[in-house]
Amino acid sequence: MHFLESCSNCSVLKPEVPFHTDEMNPKYHPLLFILLTTLLCNVLSASSEASLPPQATRERPADNETIYKISKKLCWNCLAESIEFLFSHNLVRAAKWELPLIWDSQLQQYANSWAGQRQADCALKHSFPEGDFKLGENIFWGGGSTWTPTDAVKAWADEEKYYNYQANSCADGQMCGHYTQIVWKTTRRIGCARAICESGDVFMTCNYYPPGNYIGERPY
């Protein structure tokens, strides 16, 4: 059994520079050039397949191996758990042709701090007061100690089936804010943490910058 929560209904107005460091400035990341070049080569290669109509080419499954390699390059000095978080997110984003996220150590530190505070009770609580989100944030709780980053991201991403793009809304009685935050078009950075609580259960949290889920805007 697992539960999850997002800030899908928390952001109304864009915050004024809610969280910023030099590390978040794209000019500090030359690997972005490598990333964009790789993606461009993949697109050109796909477009050369004349046997596929344009729409079918665009919607063909993502190349998991390529996305994994890119995710590793965008996760400096990361342990396997961090790469798993990032790779799982970038797989979901690739399906909508959104740029992959970059792992951010300061967002990871923030997530680690909050996950550490939740080890005593494993409560499914956000780190920000309701309506005062400075970062995008998805949280997850799972009964037992075997839940992985892939499990958490899959649970969030599975909400895609509840999201109506034309109406830009969730199905009645359902959540879809975890999914829309994952694929949000202007989100560039992510940091996540996983903690085993004193109860033996698992708490996971991911923070995103810039945050998404602005009312009236579509994710992609």
C-alpha cells in the first residue's frame, strides 16, 4: 500500500525568485550543450525514417538507454539512488518531448532535510505551508521498506490517465498534479530523497525548480 500527495492546487501566482543559486544558472552547465546536441541527432535520425508517418515518428517510444546515459551525465557524482530518481523522471518527460531534468545538489539537500524530519512519523506532509510553495514538491509514502525511487515516480506518473489536456484539468475526484509537475515544460532541476522511517515504512520526496502546476497553464 502506498499514498502520495502533490501541490497540484497550491500555486496560483508565480513566486518572485523563490529559490535561486548560481548552481541553477544554465551557463554553469556545459553539458546542456551536449544534451541538446544528442537530442537533435536523435530527432534527425528519427525523421530520416521515411516509412513512418510524421506523427508516428514523433510518438514512438523513447530510447531508454539514451535517456539513462543522458541522465547519468546530468547527475554529477551521484549515487545509484539519485540516478534512479532522475532517470525515472526523464523517461516520463521524454514521452512528451520535454527536456530532461538536471540533478541539483541543493535541491537534494533540501529534500534530504525534509525526509530526515519525517523519519520519526513518516507523515505524508509537505515541507511548505499550504499555498506557500517555493518549490515544486511531490511526496510519497509506502508501507514496508522495499519501495524504490522508480516506484514513487511510477505512482506519480500513473496519474497521466486522469489528466485531460484539452480541459487542462484532472478527472473528477482524481489527482494528476504529481504527473503534471514531472512533465512541466519550464521545470529544469530536481533533487530527491528517500528515507526509511522508524516504523520501517518509506518516505520519499522530490523538489523541482522552477516549480510547475500554475493555475491556467498547461504542463507542455
